[in-house]
Amino acid sequence: MVCGFSREGAGVISVDEGLEALRAIKDEFAEFCALHGNVSEADTRAKVIDRVLREVCDWPEGGISREQHVARGYMDYVLAIQGRKLVTVEAKKEGIPFILPVDTTATSLKLSGPLLSQTPIRDAIHQVRGYCDEEGIRYAVATNGYAWIVFRAVRDGSPWREGNAVIFKSLDDVIDDFTRFWNLLSYPAILGGSLDTTFGLMTRAPRQLHRVITRLFNNNLPLQRNRYHAQLDPFIRTIFENIADQDAIEILKSCYIHSQSLRIMAADLNLVIEDSIPRFLADEGTSSATQHEHDAGAFGDAILQAVSGERGELFLLLGGIGSGKTTFIKRYQRTVGQDLLAKTLWFHIDFLRAPQDPLNLEPFVWRTVLDEVRSGFSHLALERRRHIKRVFADDIAVLAETGLRDLVSKPDDFDRALSPYLEKWQANLSEYVPRLLRLAVSTRKLGLVIFIDNVDQLSPAYQAQVFLLAQRITRMVNATTIVVLREESYYTVSIQRAFTAYTTRKFHVASPRFRTLIGKRIEYAVNLLSRSPNEVKAIVSSHLEYDRDALADFLKIVEYSIFEQNRNIARFIESICFGNMRLALQMFATFLTSGVTDVDKMLRIYRREHSYFVAFHEFVKSVMLKDRHYYKEAESPIMNVFDCGAERNSSHFTGLRILRMVLEHRGEYTPEGQGYVDVGMIVRRFEDVFDNQEDVVRTLNRLVTRQLVETNTRSTESIEGASHVRATSAGWYYQRYLVRSFPYLDLVLQDTPLNSMALERELRAAVAEVNNLSDREDLKIERMEVRFDRVDRFLAYLADEERRERETFRLTLLRGVLGEEIVSHITSAYERQKNWIRYRLRENRERYGDEAIFDQVDEEEPISGELEEEIVEVETKDRD
């Protein structure tokens, strides 16, 4: 774990308590020395150093190791947090004097100065420094119980002797300056990064960061949608969003994808990035939930077998965010599984409607089931009085022997007297509904199937309760129960042992290929627009009048732009949204209705030239802005990888450097799976070079949240609890293409913190001069030049920042990705795009695709023959 450290059992000692403890230690040690004379090292350690660490500095016993053996000898103390060794302490006995310059009042001294001129101090510092060098421990302390010398023993890019040591000449000195001592060496201080702050590299000048977006007038200005949005909106809601709950079953049949799962061809990495079963699920025997056109594959076979059995069985249907799990289930219920379910009592329980109190979960489930019994299965008449009396036959028999014994001989009176009892028993849903189901299953010879959906929208603790409830329900009524949830939700709950009491069978839903998915939906929408107006209105549930020719032509323009010459748009969506088809469809819908999308211009050129290809920069701009005039990362589906914090040594390039480091291992295999890299290694590497843990941890969490990097836990919130990470297709695409593209650079500069007030002012003026919206035909070239100019300035600023970092941190001496240049590659790719866009505008080439702008971003390694054949095969299938 990198962040969120625990206290490891340490007591919470206040600063005042620590100071009082130190005074007592000093007085007691003075008495001990006076009584015993010569004091050993063991006495010094036991009477002073051990007590200072534990009673004064609040170090937990679990964080202190003593006498650790290394090649050079034995380290007296090693201080560690969460297993990470942070400080080595070398103890000398009280009788060995540490003589410091008596005429100095300095609290720190150069290690290369007079500090090392005294033999005992020099020997102690060299000894502990050797231990640190051997074990890779950054910080060291040399002490004889009285004097304390603290310094950084391992430095990257500069000799350790160039640093300073913080000195406390005696225990009296420590007492007099106790706040500084506490803020440097106490457990909570080191946990908070005190040593990194004190001994960091000499680049601590406060950063005054300025964002264009924060100083733009009306920077929250909403953006009106294009004039066709009202007509498009019903089609988007019906066809391009959630098709699972549409009334028209023809939509589900026409638009559902049951082909192979999504895969991205990373030619520059010579590999295929796939939506595959995670390692932790594969190890548990999880199967692929592959469906075919007329059946549900292995999943359908398993459900059939379970329904035919006499015992209940619990299934888990797992998948990533937006992979289509709910659509998979709804398709099964309404089409390929319909015949089987017709022979069962089946219920769909949506936990988005569940109560917030976990104590009310079970009543919620049984109330939902009972409501569906009364609505969906009313024809079975399961709640007729004679059936209810059979449900409570045992209870009625007890009444006949006790409270209603006198009425047994009078059937009519007994039946009337029984009514309040039946009403009371029915009110207890947790007893009544399971009994009713068991009776219905046994008497009507029906199977029982329960679908539990949207569990992963709830908190992990809540989910654990739902899973335990699902197990109990399965046992109580011998149901075939299917719980639908995300992979990371299962991982979180599985480590809480919520499933250990019950054997479950697992299936994994992989996301479809975006081009196939969107192609089917566009095809269906265009065909629908060719039908009668009444049919169209019935399907999309709207009474608006439609310009059917305009809508059909616009959809064809978009379809051609994705499937014909221009593959950049499809690659953009597939890679950024890898696996999350919900997000992909949202991006697509955003482009259709955005005010940035100039539909009238597209239709005009399309009808004149019989062709129009949406340019990559047009599509990306619409998606990044959504419904706003200006780019704000917090409001956009696209991340600004150049964002950085104000903390020292933070960098615009940390995100790209992390991505490059992780992608360097993308084709390698580890026990965690292909491409996974140890999180601790990444953090240590960045710490060693840039001396800033906050920056790398913050950036890693941002990359995880935006899903440019995935953890081995499949968490989409942070690296907390994760041991390994790997780049996703989104991370690959950002690093390989997006950050080198003109539309991306032109927009993210508006929300990038700039270390230059003058540049912020220049860029703000340029953004105000030319907004992000479409331009008039007669001004498009001039206004595009303004955009190019502001991107040029932004890249020049980034180049200066990178040049400074390369000099400060001596990156040119490093091997691997941290030593590589970044901005020069971005600039060269951008220049090619700039020339292409100029040519496209001047020559009015909107009817031509723009694939060429990304063909040769960099020199690429040749693709292996096997992969090349696979790419050709996949692309052929996609076109078909």
C-alpha cells in the first residue's frame, strides 16, 4: 500500500507528552550515569535511544527493527512504515563524545564541512551511511544518546556529502528546540513526509500557478446544442443509450452485439490489448459469458441445468463498467432465455431502488418479489385463500389445538376467526413470501429464478450484505440466483470472505467492439427513419415532427466517418472508453447534439459533394467540451494529463512519465497478469529521481480514476490496497496519440496550471479572441491560425519546463523512459497535423478523410507477421 498508512499500533502521544517524557529520560539517564560511571552502548540504547523513539517520538514497536544483519554488519535500528524502511539509526555509547563546533548556533551543517572533522562523528556517519547505501534507505541518524545528527544518506543526481545535516548538540538542545525535533523525527511527522520536506532537492521555490479557465469571464457559460438536438434526442434515448429497457423488443434484437469482445491493436507495442477475464477471476474458474445469435451459450446451458435441478444455485455475472451486464441479462430474459423462463417463476430485483438501511434489505427483496407475483404472475392465482391456508398449514394446525380449538367443529366460524391470523402472518414478508414460493414451485412444477441487478452501485459494506442475503435466499427457496456486479466490486467483497460460505459459479461479460456496436445502432436508426412517420413515433415514443432526410443524412455522415476512410474517431472512442460502452455511447451522443457540431455545414457539403468526413479535431472538440463553452477537466470525459499540483517538484509530465514507465512493461507477464507493474517500484523510482511522493501518488490516483491505468484490484477510485497497476488502452492512446493532437492541446491549455502569469494572460486573450465553437466559413482560416498560435505558445512553455527539469534532475544521465524527451515528440506530431488542417481548410477537403495525420507519429517497430494478419482479419470483419 502506498497511501493511507495505518498507525500500526502506535499510541497517540502529544507534543507536550513527548517533551515531558524526554525531560524524565534525561534526568533518569543522568542519575544512571552518575551511579554507574562508564556506560555501555547497550545501556545507552536501552535507557535513552529506545525510550526516545517510543516514548518521545511515538514510534510503534512494530515499526522498529533492531540489529538487522546486512553485509557490512548489524544495523542498530531501522525505522519503517508499512514495511518500507525509511531511517537507519546508528547508536554509539554515551562515553564516545560527539564534539560539535562550540561557537556555532547553527541548527544544520554541511556534511562536507567541519562536521566530519571529528573522528567519532565521521566514523558514525560513514558507518550508517554505508548501511543506507547497501539497503537503499534514504535517511540516517547518528547518535550517542545526547547529540543527534540527522541527514539524507542516499541522493540521486548529487553526492550525499553536498547535503546538510540537521544537528541537536545535546538533550538540552533537543528540549530547547523540541518542536523542531518532534516535527522531524516523530512517527506522525515522518508519516507526513517531514524528512522529504526537510532534505528534499533544492527546488523548493513556491509555484505560483495560474489557469486560464479561472480568469475567463463567464467561464461556466453553458453551450446551446445544435438545432437538430430536439429531433435527435428521442433517437438517442431509444437507440443510442440503454436499449435494455426499451418497450420495442425489435431494438434489443436488432442492436444487441453477441460477437467477439473488444480488442485494441497497439501496433507500436506489438500486442493486442483485450477485454479479458482478470487474473483473480480466471484463477477461480470464471467462464466467458459468450452469447450467440439464438442462444445464451454456456451461461444459458448453466441456467438450464440449475433450473432443472432440485437444489438452489448461485451465479455471479461479472464485468467492467459499462460492459453491458444489465443488457446481457435483459436480452436473456426477453429473447434467448424466454422459453426457459416461461416455465419458471422469475423475478428481477433492481437494487438501485433498494433502501439505504441494510436492515431493510430482506424486506425490500420479498416485497419486490411479492409485487411481481401479484402483477406478472397474477394468472397463476397464487394468493387465493386456499393456497394461503396451505402456506400456513402448520400454523393453522397449532391454532386448531390451542386458541381456536373450540371452533374446530364449526368450520365457518373457524374460517372467519382464522382471517386475522392469516393477515398477521402475511404481513411478515420474510416468512410469508418464501413459503408462498416453495408451495408454488412444488405444486405447479415450476422453476424459480431470481436476478439481482445493480448491486455494485452500492458501498462495499452494503454489497457484502446483499451477497450474504443472496446466499440465504438461494438456500431458503432453492432458487437459481444470478447476481450482477462489476469485477472490482467482487474483488473488494471477496477479500472480506463474503462468498466463502457458498460455492458460486462465475461468468464474465466482455465489452463488444465499439465499431460493431455503433454500426448496428446507426443502421437500425437509418432504417427506422425510412419507415412511416407513425411507426417512427411509436418506436421512439415521441410526437415530434422529424426532418427525416436530414437526420438520416447526418447519421450516414457520421457512419462513413467512423467506418470508411477515417479510423481515427473510432480508435479514439474505443481506446478511451475501453470496455465502457456506456461512456462510448455517451460520447457519440454528445457529438450528435453538441453546439460545437456544425450539422448544417456538414449537410450542405454532403449534399453538394455527396460526401463529408467528420474531421478528427471536430469530433474530439465536441466530446471534450460537451455542453460548455470552455474546457474544464472536472466537467469533461477527457483528462488533462498536463495538470499538476502546487507542491514542490510537481511536474506537468508526471502522468506521461508514469504511462511510459508502465507501457514499457505492457508485453511482459507477471503473476498478476500481462503488463502489471509493482506500484511500490513506481513510487520509489519517482521519489528517488524527483523527490516528491505526493506528486506521483496524486497522479497515479488521477490516472486510475480516469481509467488510463488499472489496478490489480480493478478499483476505479485509487491505488489504495493495490499492489500492481498496468496501462489500459486509454493510457496507451493518450500517450501515443491524444496528447500529440491539435484539438486536445488547444483545449487542455485552458485548464492547465501555468507557472507563468504572463503566459496565462496571453493565452487568456487568445481564448477570448477565438472561442471554441465553429467558425464562419469566411473566417475559418484566420481564426484557426489564432488557435495554432496559442498551441505553439503552450508547447514552447512545456518545452521550457521540461528543459528545466532535465537539467535540475539530471535526467539526461538516466536510462529508460525517465531519461527520454517528451515535448519534442508532441511538437513534431502536432506540426504535421497543423499542416494537414491548413491544407484541408484551404482546399475545402471536408469530403476527404484525415487518416494521414496519425499514420507516422513516430518511427514504429515493425509488427510481427502473426499480429499483422490478426489486424487485417479483425479490420475485415469490422468492415463486413
